[in-house]
Amino acid sequence: MGTITHSSKGGQEFQGNNAGGRWVTIRGRRVYIKGPGEVPVRFDPKDGIGAVPNNQSIDYFGFQKKLTPDQFLQLAKPQMMEPTAPGIEKAIRKGKAVGPPFFSVEWREKVGAWRITSHEGRNRSIAIRNINPKTLMPVHFFPSGGLRARDLTPEMLQASIISEDGSSSMLL
């Protein structure tokens, strides 16, 4: 089963799990009609669950990569508090959008890689994994040390990401 992605006005992005759904045009607007049993996952950087103001300006503050929920969870530190994923999953199943998860990162010049220093979105990722583990989530990366998107080189945008606990790295 593949996924269907659609970006629309307002910054929302939709992921469907291609379970018999289809795109149609109604009054000049593209609309996705869910298939039987399909649960869409919508991402909204402005009004989605867990969205923060910087999510709306990722092209200024940092960069974005597509990760599966499992990839996000491998890079984030393990859970230390009561999970909120069940409530988020229920909201997604009712059609509520989620804000893109994000990592705060610092550039490690000596190794030419990003090191994750903090994150937000573990429970959103768990909820999305429970609905459709193959969903490609837009994940935002916010560099520290005064770096902004305009400062990033092609090398930096293609560099490995070192996990928050330092135990592994991933090339995305």
C-alpha cells in the first residue's frame, strides 16, 4: 500500500494510506474521498495538535525532511512521562490535523553532522504509527547557534543526523 500526499492552500498536508480512496474535483477544488476503513493523517503547521509558531516559517528557521514515525522515534530520546498518544490518535481518527514534529539541532562541524539537542512530537509520532506506520511525516529541523535556512549549505542539508541520546545516526 502506498501513500497519497497532497498539499493545499493554508499549509496543510495530507497523507492517506491508499486503501481505496480517490481524488475528485468538486467546484474546482481537489478533494480526497476516503476509502473504506481509511484514516487520513493531516499535518497543519498553524492549527494542528502540537504546532508551534516556528512550524509556520520552516523555510526561514530551518529545514524539513520526510520521516516515518519509526525513524522519528529512533532519533528522539525515549519516553519519560505519561503518554498522550491515545488521545492524539483518537483526535486524528476524528479528522483533527497535527502539527509537524520537530527537532532542535546543532551543527557539528568536526564530524559534518547534525546532533539533536531536543525534540517535540514523540506522542504524535506514536499515534500516527498506530494509524499508519508507513506515513511519511514532515519533520522540521530547527538549527541552534543563530543558524537560519539561508545559512545552510548543500552539505549541511544532506548530512547525517545524530540521535538525541548520541547512540546512533541516520542519513535521511
